[in-house]
Amino acid sequence: MADLYASDTDARVTILNPLGSAVADSATSFDAVPNQLDQTEVQAALNGLAQRAIRAELSTGEATLYVATPIHQGDRLLGLVQMSRPMRLVMARTSSLLLSLAALSALALLVATALAIGLARRLVRPVQTLERAALAIAAGDLSQRVPVETADELGRWRGRSTRCWGAPSHSGTAAPLCRQRQPRAAHPRDEYQTPQ
């Protein structure tokens, strides 16, 4: 059973009885495993808590991550499963996940930048077209036409400008309609003012 757990988790698995003695181990003979009752993760599991511990593996001296979980049958504690894995393997997997996350973040940034550039060009292009037309008209070319491509405020402005600029008068200048101001309506009080 310890070997089955080990193959599923890619970790060393030790099955302990309720007193902390090993009854099976996926890496070595169970009678070579010292009693684990005093270990932090085992005490936590016995109290229904989840806790990990990092300590040196006795046989290799390598820093190892340990976790444990209880095995119950109803209310009866049958034993515990203790799993351990060298920290270098844990960190290698973590590093791989971090690299994947960094690559995905970089890809997301590139996509966001490309979308921002595309949106900026879409917003700026109509203004540049209108600017070129205005400069041409200022230089005397009254035949300029500015196509209306959108129905927003800028599109309405371009439409009005095209109607205005595209209607030369007989004198060759812009139509008076574009330059004239509507006369200011007289205020009612002006009719009742007496000359002084």
C-alpha cells in the first residue's frame, strides 16, 4: 500500500500505527524507520490539524518536507500516512510553475500591448486624417473631403467639416455658411430701455 501511495504522489510514503511506529515504507524496510510520534506533522495529524515540517532526512541528511494525515474508520484511528519529499524536488517543481507563470504573464503583456497599440492607431487615424484635410484647406485646397467612418462625436464633427469645407462659394473661398455666425437675438429688456 505504501508503494501504491508513493507512485501516486511521487513521494516517499510511510504508514504509521497510532503510536507512531512504521508498519510500511515505500523507500526502505519499515523496521529501519525510527518512531515518528514526536514529529511535528505527526502530532498535528493526531490532533486533526494539517501542518508540514522541514528537517534533514536521517539517511541522506538532505532537507526534506514532511506532511502527515490520519487514517480513520468511523471514529476509530487506524494509523497515519506520512509523506516526505526532498526540498530540491519541491523547489524544482515550484520553479517550473513559476517559469510557466512568468511565460504566461509575458504573453498576456504582449497581447495587451498589441491590443493597446491597435486601439491607439484606430483612435488617432481619424484625427490625423482630419488634421491633414484642415491643413490642406488652410493652404487653399477647398476640394478636400474627409470620409466619415464612425458614428461617434468625431465622425459627426468630420461630417460637418466635410459639408462645410466641401462647399466653396463663387469667390473660391469657403461657403459663408461655415464662417457666418447667427445674429444674436435681442434681449427683451433692450426694447424697454430708454436712451439716456
